[in-house]
Amino acid sequence: MNCKDSTDKLKFVSKANQAGKAIRLTEATAMTQSAMWYGNLVNAGKGFETVFSFRMSQGFNATDDGSSPGAEGIAFVIQNSSLTALGFPAGNMGFAGISNSVAIEFDTYNNKTDMNDPDGNHVAVFCNGTNGNYAFHNSQFCLGTSSNIPQMRADNTLYYAKIDYNMEPGKLRVWLDNTGKFDGSPALTIDKFDLAKAINLDNGRAYIGFTSATGDSYQIHEIQSWKYCSSNYYITGVPENKEFYLKFNLPTGGDAEITIFDILGKTVFYSHERELDMGQNSKAVDCRSIPAGIYYCSVKTINNIMVAPFVIQR
Ligand SMILES: [Ca+2]
Ligand SMILES: [Ca+2]
């Protein structure tokens, strides 16, 4: 994986701003929305993993929604619209309205009549292809919803989220906890998800970031940390034949260790490649002795590790 420390190069839209070591997306005021985007397109189409922490405070409910005070929550958004993209406030959470986007929401307020929210504490995934996104749960644009998460409270508790795509082939998975350990099953899994078909990417790349909003009810929303890692290499050839080719970019020249392991972590192929050039490299892998199944391939250099899944079919 090619991991970015995502705190530089941030683009703030509307009221988002740096507040000490955190990024404050909204204040505790009514009817606002804002966004924060990483300033460059990043590789996303082959797969990614992102981990972030966030907290909320000064929660206020104008209307009791049956959950703890505060609204509306935050969303991690993958979009190929623009660096000034911003959706609508209140239950739209700042992402509904952004064209060409996938949003993973962490929703803390029950907009039951507007959005058909199941409750005031859930995660969900929304996509409306290249059109403006929606936050309606009772629609085809809602790819999945789960309320099987810890209660999110506006009391400065730090919550940790992990979202990965294609780390298990075709799956978009969402975790939320208050330890950052992510042990146990994901809170939500979207199966048979193909990001490159869900929205229009730019050569596999998209903008990534966060949106947030308040309605009549509100709270402060802050992102405390964020890391994003993409798979930026690919496998060519036909793995059911005797060999396939691994093509990968190295940011610097030097040695690389190539390892292929199965889903239980058992190594089925290992090669230590010496003094590779910077840039595009290619390695032929003889796979005749590898049984059919799901595998991961990692390319590890002194300062970088890339991991991508693939399937050998026979
Ligand atoms: Ca809501
Ligand atoms: Ca919702």
C-alpha cells in the first residue's frame, strides 16, 4: 500500500478549519454544512484502506430524536466532482447533492421523516452514480445500513473508523469503535462493490475527504487523525495459466520483497528482488503450484508496502 499522511494539502470548503491539532468541520450552530478534501487525486479504484478518528461535542437537540443530543454526523466521501464540492445541510450531511460520489455516513441524528433514518445512530453507504448523491435510506441509492455500532455521543469521546475497499475482493467494509483496534467483524459490508463502475474515476483516481452538517439540532464535529493507503499496483496476465505478471511502481529504487500469501496468512510465493529501478517494474510469477483461491500479494521496500488481493481460478 502507498500510505499518505493526509494532514498536509487539505482543502477546506465552507466553515471547515484547523482547530489546534484537529480539523473542525462544523461549529455547534444550526443549519451549516462543510467539507474537507485532500488536495490531490488519489488512487482508489484498485483498493484502499483509510483509518480516521473523530469526535463531537456541545450536542444540542432542537427536537428529541430518541438518541443522545447532537446532529448530524460526518461522512467519508470518495468523489470525482471537484475540490470545492459541497452538498446540502441537515439530514443531507453535506454529501447529498455532490455528483459522482460514494458517501459512507456516520449518522448521529434520526431524520426519520426526511431521510427514513432507521434511528439516530447508524452507518450507511450511498451512491447515485455520476448524478448528485442522496441520503434517503428508502431508496436504491442506499447500498447498505447498519445500526450495529457503539453509541456515538457528543461528549468529546474519540471514535475510530476504518473503511477498506477490495482488501477482500469486491468488498467495501466499515468498522467503528472507540479503541482503534477494529477487532471483530465490520459493522457493515457491501458485497460485489466495484468503485470504478459505481462512479467515474480519473484513471482509477478520485478525491477523498469528509463532509459534515448541522440542522436545527447541532454539535461540533472534529476530525482528529486520518490516514489513507491505496493499492497502486496491479496484476496482469491470466493467473490460471502458468504465470502472471506483477507490475508495480516504486517511488525510489532499491530492493523489494514480493510475497504472496493466502487468506490465512500462509506464504505461497516469496522473492527478494535486488536493486530494482525507480518507477515501473515487472515480475513474472510462476503460479502452477499455487492452488486456486483468494490471495494477497505484497511488495515491500525499505519505506513502503503495497498490498493487493487477487484470485487464482482454474
Ligand atoms: Ca440523520
Ligand atoms: Ca442516515
